[in-house]
Amino acid sequence: MSNHADSRDVWVFIEQEEGQIAEVSLELLAKAQELAKTLNSQVCGLLFGYQIRELAETVIRHGGDRVLLADHPELENYRTLPYARVAIDWVRERKPYIFLLGASPVGRDLAPRIASAVRAGLTADCTDLQIGDYESKKEKRVYKDLLYQIRPAFGGNLIATIVNPTMHPQMATVREGVMRRHEPDATRTGVVEEIEPKFEARDFALKVLSRETHESNVNLKGAPVVVAGGAGVGSQENFQLVQDLAHLLGGEVGASRAAVDAGYVTREHQVGQTGVTVRPRLYIAAGISGAVQHRAGMQESSKIIAINTDPNAPIFQIAHYKIVGEVEQVLPMLIKALREKTK
Amino acid sequence: MTSARKYNCVVLVKQVPDTHNVTSNAMKDDGTMNRAALPAIFNPEDLNALEMALQVREQYGGTVTVITMGPPSAAEVLRAALYRGADRVILLSDKKFAGADTLATSYALKCAIEKIGAYDLVFCGRQAIDGDTAQVGPQTAEKLGLPQITYADSVVNLEGDEAIIERAFPMGNELVKCTLPCLLTVVGSANQPRPPSARKRIEFKLAATPLEYRELLERRPEFPSEEALDAYLAARNLKIPVWSAADIGAEEDKIGLAGSPTQVYKVNFVVLETTESRQVPATQEGIAALMQELVREYIVG
């Protein structure tokens, strides 16, 4: 099963919809470039779709050295089985060393299917990826240059580094916004290889009857200011204060998972490991205790204001400004101060 | 439009620590988790999966079989499934399963589902709250050679060997038609899981796996021996079967730690870099001064 004598190439699944490459795929290309440099190998983008050949150039400009392209009417819209068929065939044939996918609904549907078929290890929602050695005490041997798949674990109190010593490819998914994309470089060159997919009848067991997408009007990633509320906000009514403050600051509303689960706000507002990663100029955390999964999504903010009743809440350890108090009292003060400021 | 066909459903469920309700007393002083302070619960989206299967049975007929893999104490979620109306429950438990990652878990589940045999639909929750990987469903589907429908929000219609399913994503919806058998991973918005029925709670109060007999005997002195208890439970359909690795014909190199490609290399306690920080008094004056400072530094425009 082990095949580390083979290629050390780093593969990235390029997710595209209607000719638009997903942001997360461009971010992964940048990370893959970094990993491939350490490994002295190549980045290969897997581009599937129909009439999407011209996107290969975009893949190369963002860090691809090679593009494996499947352009076929059956691949026009994402469906698990046809996409998995092509990816699995290629993984078996080319034996990549590392294979990265976005932790999007598509990536989370496809990655485990591939991992199961080729019996590879897969780690979901990584917050960091590095190359390093792994000493197996049991086997008394050192595995060189493995992929460290780093993610919070055990309810977020710990950060685990996961490795997959032998059953390659080393597969990982990463949420959008965790890695940073490169600016496109028009001088980059690469090889485009088009492969004719071979399907079987059972790959078409599922038909899409209709599809409806709604654009999100939440733009957390690009917001200069994020005001986020957590369980400590206490109620949906109080959450309106979070929204008011965000609006006044020209920012976006964020939330911890607890606030989303409590129904204060929809899931697209969730900041953190399983939500969106943000790096705003100002992040205001109201009633958020600061579990590591949440911090993973906001700790690189330039300035952090934290409001919490518990003076020992972990969020205070990364905050620049600590306000110990009730959210429902402090937020109105902030709103008032801001209104007076802008008068 | 209902057809005469009945549908047999298998539901995969998991007992998880209640990570959503981590409170400060769930943390020990050294930063590790105090597992005792975290109650073990029925993974929330697995309850949605069970509910969807129960509704299929109510509308079309058929059976609902619930499987979980875990330690002996995981029988608790199987009883919870019986209280809600499952026809049959099975515990996969064996020390050889220990340390399984998602790949090894999906292989064991695949073996168990194949042992059950006749099934039309396999349901599981979209993801478990202890790991959030959402991998076991698709991996199990692949191992069974089934199509998968992740993010399933409702079973719109079943007719003959075809299902029409609505999927719900954060950013859209999709209506799909799929041939049976297939595997569905169910989202939390799919339905409102029913509470345990009071009548079934009484009916299945004694339901237990043989792994729990010793403990049960302590509470039930009226049974003179494990054999007597076993005979009593078996006669009343209250004996929850436990399947071992051998029972499901699992190859040993594909289960537990040995069958898991991923290994935890190291675990770090989260060390928070102490940021240069300032306490701001929670008063109108203190907060006004903070705002002025942020404006001066061009952080607030």
C-alpha cells in the first residue's frame, strides 16, 4: 500500500462553478507551491468541468506547474460519482504524495469518497499544513518529509498534528480563508494535460433535477471590521446590538458556533475553524469565550476588543482591549460612544 | 403516489462528548479536558438521520435498524433509538476497533451493514460534533459501492427503486433523483427529531447488551444470574446484540489502529501568546476613551 518511492507531487482539486474557480482552490495552490518547494516537487491542479479549458491558465498563474484537465459534458456540474471516478483513476495511476481539497460542500463530499477508494488518510478542516519528519517509536524508524496536518481537536482544547506515514496520498481539506492566495503571476508557465475520462454506467446513478444557489450577502472575509457575538450575548434580541454596532462601524456581523447553534444568527456568519477565517482591522468579540476553533478564525485580526463577564475567558489572552462586563450593557456604551464620535 | 414497496432503513449513529456545552469547569487547571464533566450524548445530526428514517417507515412501511460503534456504554444511544421507535439496534463493540480513524470506522460499518443484508437506504448525520469531519458517511458509501447524497434535507419521494431527495447547503439547494440503495447524510435543518416516547421508555427500560449484564444485575437483584437475565431479555426482544470484529467478518488489518492511515503525531496544549493588552473599564467614560483612541489610530473610520 505504501508508495512513498513514487512522485512527491502536491495535488490540488480545483473547484469551479460556471467557469469561476473557487477562492479556496486558489488559496490551496499558493500553499501547495510552498509545500512543493520544500519537497522539491511540483504542484498539479485537477481541473474538472465542461468547456473550462481556458481556466487552466488561471491555475498556472496561481501556482500550478501542471494541470490535469478533464473537460466533458458529464462533468459540467459537480456530482459525486463522475468526479470521484476521474479523480480516483488518476490518483491510482499517478500516485500523488499530497492531495489537498477545499473543505467546501463539494470538497467535503468528494475527498472522503476518494480517500476511501484508494485507502488513504484524510484530515478535515486543517488550520495549518507543514512538511516535517515523523519518528515512529513503535516501528523505530523515521519518516522524512511528511505532511503535518494540523487542526484543533478534542473540543478545541488541543491542537493535534496528524500524520499519514504510509497510506498515501496524504489528503487534507482546508476551509476557505485559512490559507492566503498569491497574486496571479502571468509569467508563470506550466503544462496542461487533457485526459479523456472513462465512466461506467453506475457513475450516473444520481441525476440532478434542479439546482438553486443564492448569493450570500454576508462578506465576512473582506470586511474591515467584524463584530461577533457568542453564547454570552444571551438572546436573539441582544444579538440585535451586535448587528447595530457592526452596521455603525461599516462592518460585518460574525458569530461563534455557539451563537449559530443557539439560532441567534445564520451559519454563514460563523467565524472559526468550521466557519470563515477573517483578518479584519478590528474584531470585536462580544460574549465569546474564545475556544481554539473560534480563535483559529480570527486571531490574526489587527486589533481585538473582547467583552466578557468572565475575566478568565481565553479570549482575553489574545485581546488588545479587555472589557469585563455584560454584553448587553457594554455594547450600548460602544454604540453611544460611536454615535457621539460621528456627530 | 406511494408505491406498494416497503423500504428497509439502516441508521448509523454515534455517541459523542457534548462538546457544544463546554463550560469552564470542563477544563482542568492543566488545560486538558475533564471528560467526566462532559456528558455523552446522541450526536445531534444522527437524531435527524433517525427521524428521517422513522418518517420513511411511517410513510412507506419497512424497518429501521440502528447501528453504533463504540465502547459498551454506547448502548445508551441505542436505547435512545429504541425509545424513539427503532425496530432493531446493534452495538459494534470490540477492543480491536479501538483507535479507528474515519477510514477504519467506515470499513467496520460497511461490514456490519453487509451482515444486515437487505437494506434500501442508509442514513447518517452529516457530521459528528466531536470531530466535525463529515467523512464517515461518504467513506461508508464508497465501501458499499453506493451513491451518496450528502447534506440531505428531505426525502421528497420514494417510488420503486428511486428516491427523490432535496439537499440543502449553506449557499443553495439541489433536488436529486437517485437509484436505491443509497446513503444519505442528513443535515440538522432536515426535521425536528421526535422526543422519546413515554410508552417505549417503559417497554425498553431493561434493554441491554450482554456487556451490561453485570451492572444490570446489581440493580436488579430479582434475577439470580446472568443466564436468567439473558433468557428473560432475549424472550422479550430486549437483548441488544453486540457484534465483534469476528462477527462481522472484518479483516484485522483494516480495523482499529492498524487500519487507520492517520496517526496523531503530537498534541499541543494551546499556548496563547499574550498580546499586549489593556483593561478598559466597562463604563461610558472608559469606552468613549477607547473609541477616541481607535479613531486616532485609524482603526475606526
